[in-house]
Amino acid sequence: MFGVVLGGSNNIFSVECEDTVIRQCSIKGKKLEASKGYYNPLAPGDKVEIEVDEQTDTEGQIINLVPRKNEFVRWNVKGRSPQLLAANLDNICIVTTPNEPPFRPRFVDRALAQAEYQNIEPVIICNKCDLQPSCDEEDFEERLSDWESMGYKIIKISAKNGEGLEELAEFLEDKLCALVGQSGVGKSSIINVLDSTCVLKTGSLSQKYGRGTHTTTKGTLLHLTLNESLTGGRQGAIASIIDTPGVRRFVLHDITSKDLALYFREMKNLVGQCSFGMSCTHTHEAGCKILEGVYSGVISEDRYESWQRICSEIDNGTWDD
Ligand SMILES: Nc1nc2c(ncn2[C@@H]2O[C@H](COP(=O)(O)OP(=O)(O)O)[C@@H](O)[C@H]2O)c(=O)[nH]1
Ligand SMILES: [Mg+2]
């Protein structure tokens, strides 16, 4: 019997089987071959083959992992290993906010690079559009329009006042997408307002740090029935969403500083075109196409600075929020 992993801990996973029964499953025998070296062996969205426990019918054992179409991973600093956040996605939804928590464009740039590396089309969901940006309004809008001009879709919403939710519902319909963002940006709130039968726990911002508390500790795949008010009255529209664990930092996995420009969409095609070819460090060389792009305004200074900062984070192994 085949099924999809909805969530679970390292030992027991909820698997939604072909016969629609959700079974609690452990992994049979030794570790799954494809999961060696990972912090967690399976992620929401994984397709697995299970042996149903004949006595209970509500339990089973996972015997195989169906090869993943794609996987979204981050480096787990504490666990010192890559952590699978989700598998088999149509899109990654990077959730950010103008404020509460403060606008963190570098978080978005890192998640964009990881999504590019893993070949999963990212979209940027800017939640809490009812709030004033934590930075200069102009700088905030400029950052968003930079991403947009690179071809990233941006959906501005407010889970609080309902702005933009129809557009979001339309985008998510009939897909499997993962929500990735710092704790407190409103991932669980977004799910609750898309499907009002969902009542996920949402966190209040910690006063002291202006950060969200880690309400969601494990990723979960949810099948949403989109509210009719968001689909022009159509009933039964569905969207599958993975609410990923609250992360404070998004640390890249498996990308070297030398390769990072390949995963910055506006720099990718310039890599290798510099006078010094592949040995160009894009920091000072004459005839560097990336620097020329920055000077001529084709590449935004913010993104170039982000690229520099992330390069040094990779090299030094220290990461900002
Ligand atoms: N002002 C405002 N607050 C929001 C919005 N969406 C969520 N929040 C609040 O932000 C806090 C964190 O939300 P939560 O969904 O738990 O964030 P998560 O950690 O990303 O899942 C909660 O207090 C929500 O009520 C919004 O669009 N506007
Ligand atoms: Mg949450």
C-alpha cells in the first residue's frame, strides 16, 4: 500500500494511505537508504510504501521511500545535519512581513537561493500588509520590486484583514506547497484563514524579542478546503499545504560561497562571463560582469550586499537572523 507522509516524529509517522485511512507507521528495520545523513528520515510530502498491520489496520510499517520529485532542505545548526522540511513540492512559499517580526530580506534571499538550488519555484508571500514596515517604506517597496523584477511572484496579503487572500487561494489551489518563514510571520494564521475549519495554534509575539514563539515544532501536511468566500463561491476547492517548523534562521545547505551566485537569479547568467572566467570572485576584478551589473543598476545593491553577506556566512559558519 502506498501513502503520503503527513507528519510525525523521527519514529512514528502519520501516513495517509491510498484507501484514505491515516495510519501511524514506524520505519521497518534499518534506516531508509535515501535518508542517511539527514536530521530526519522523512518529511511531509514524502511518498512511501507501507505494510499494513493486519491486527489493527490503523498502524503499519514503512518499507520503502518513493524517489522524491524534489526536496526542500535547510541546515539544522543544532542538529549539525541537513533537515528535510518538505518533499515533492509544486512551490515554496517564502513568508515574510513588513513588521512584527521586522522585515528580514536576507532570510528571503537565503530561502530563495536554497529553492533555486533545489529547483523548486519559490513565491514570496508578504503577510501582515496591514502593518507599517519596520524600515523605510521606500526601501521595503524597493526590495519587493527587486524580487518581482527577477521574475519572482509576490503575493501581498493580510491574514488579519483579508487583503490578497483570493489571489493566494487561486495560486495554491490544486497544488502542494510549503510555507517557510521565521516564527511569527503568520504561517499558521494564513492556513486558518484559508480554511476556516482549520484551527491551528498561533503564537503571540514575544514582547521582549519581537519574535514569534516556536508554536509549530514539526512540519505537517494539511489538505485545506478553501473558503468559498475566497473562490468566488465555488465549493470544494482544495489546496495542500505544509506548515514547516518555526525557524529563527534559515541556514543554507550544500551551497558553497563559490557557487552562490548561480542561485541568485539575476547573477546566474553572468557567472563565467567575467574576464577572469570562473576564477572571478566578483569582489574587485576588472571586467567582472557582476560588478558591472551592480554599477549599471541591473543588479540591485541590496542583493549584491546580500550575496556578499551570505558568502561570508557560508565561509565563517556564522549566521544572522
Ligand atoms: N497584524 C497582523 N498580525 C498577524 C497577521 N497574521 C498573523 N498575525 C499575528 O502574528 C502572530 C504570529 O502568527 P502565527 O500564525 O502563529 O505565526 P507562525 O509562527 O508563522 O505560524 C499571531 O499573534 C497572529 O495573530 C496579519 O496579517 N496582520
Ligand atoms: Mg505556526
